[in-house]
Amino acid sequence: MENFKKEFNNYIKLYFENNNIENKYFRESLFYSMINGGKRLRPWIINEIGKFLDIDKNILLDIGLAVEILHTSSLIHDDLPSIDNSNLRRGKLSNHMRFDVHTAILSGDYGFIVPNKIILNLPIEDNLKIKVLDMFLSTSLKLFSGEMNDVAFEKYSLNPTLDEIIKMYEYKTGVMFGFSFAAPFLIVNDSKKAKKFYEVGVKFGLAFQLFDDLKDLKGNSKILGKDVNKDINKLTALKLLGVTKTEEKSNEFFNSCIKTLNEYKMNNFSEKLISLKKLIQER
């Protein structure tokens, strides 16, 4: 995965160096947040499944870039003083701390639009572009809905149920992984498998989010690269379930994902995900 991460980061640099983003303020702000860390897990998943389906590398990188710009833009907004008020992101100053609140808001807005343009410029048939863009837009709307519910649960002092929290996790984190698992199948015009693997990706995303909650509990800001204890007053699945049951729930989602991958003869990819999980757990 590290080799892909280097390749993808170079692709990000190339995209920004080629003046694909005309406004210098947006270009500097988005590039700062894009290039400062990030696991590149979603683009890597797109690349791995795309390789399995024998899809052109540049198409996969472009879809990964679209996903990563949307994800990063959502984090820029997430860190704002009016939402999570986080000073750190990926071990660096968050965007509004490095620049200012106005730049962060507008850069995030800009970053929500750019990915759609990237998808529309993909060198594939128009009917396939429409399918990919339709799923991407639906995913984006769910992402924003999940963000809103996350804010509402905390700011309005609500007491969500476990099911409501899991649904919020599904929208805030799961659906972006759902798109990442599904998009390559849309490229090869297999809508049935795209729908199936969207569900698989959502389960992976839920496992990832629950595991992230556990890491936040045990970590520190220097290791994690973000403010810890900022969610101390937020009601999470971890608080409702406790550590042991949260780990069990995370493993349940993850194992379901692995089972489906193996059923579709994607054992090599599933083994990489298992190794990745172990690597993250050891950090």
C-alpha cells in the first residue's frame, strides 16, 4: 500500500501543478490539506478492485482523486470552529488554522464541486459517466446528511439510539467506502455487482469507523495526528456498547466484508485488507 500511496501523492501533485484549479487561494488551500498525510485508503481500494477488473490505471487514479478531494473537503469543514473546532488534522494545523476560516469554508465548498468535473472528464462512455456520477452525487448527499446528524446529536443535546448512531456512521463514513468498492464495477458496466459491492464497502466503512473510535480512546494527538478528547461529550457507539462489544461489532462488519470478497474470488484483495487491519492495530 505504501508504494501506491507514493504514486497517488505524486498524482495529486501533478494535478495541482497543471493548474487544474485556477484560483490560487483555492489551489494553495486544497493542496495543503490534500498532501498533508492521509491513508489514501479509498483510492487504494478503487485501485485494487480496478486492477482485478483490468481497468486502465489513469481512470482509477482519477476516480480516487475525486473521492479524496471530496473526503478532504469534508474534513476541512469538519474542523471549523463552528463544527468540531479542531486545530489539528493529519499531524498538521487544520486548514482554517493554517489559512483562515473564510478560506477554509470557500475551499471546502470548491472542493465539493471539483470531483464532479473530474468524473465528467473520465475517458469512458457517456452512459457509464452518468452512472458513476449519479452514485457519486448520491453518496455525497448521504455524506452531508451524516455530517449534519453528527453535529445535531451533539449541538442539540440529543440522545440518539445505537441504531441512529450506526446510521450516522454509515452516512458519514460508510458510504464513501461504498462508492470506492462499487465504482470500478460501474466502469465495466456491471450495475448488479456495483450495488452488491456498495453494500460491502459500507460494512467495511462501519468497521473502520468503530475501529477509529477505539483508536481515539487509546491514542494521543501526536500519534493520531488530530485532537483527541474533542469528542469526549459526544455520544458514540463506543460509549453505548463499551470497548469489548464495539470491537466485536467492528469485527462483525469487517468479517462480513471479507466473506463476500472471498465468495467473489477476490481472495488476494481480502488478504491485503486483513494485513492492513493488523498493521493499523499494531500502531
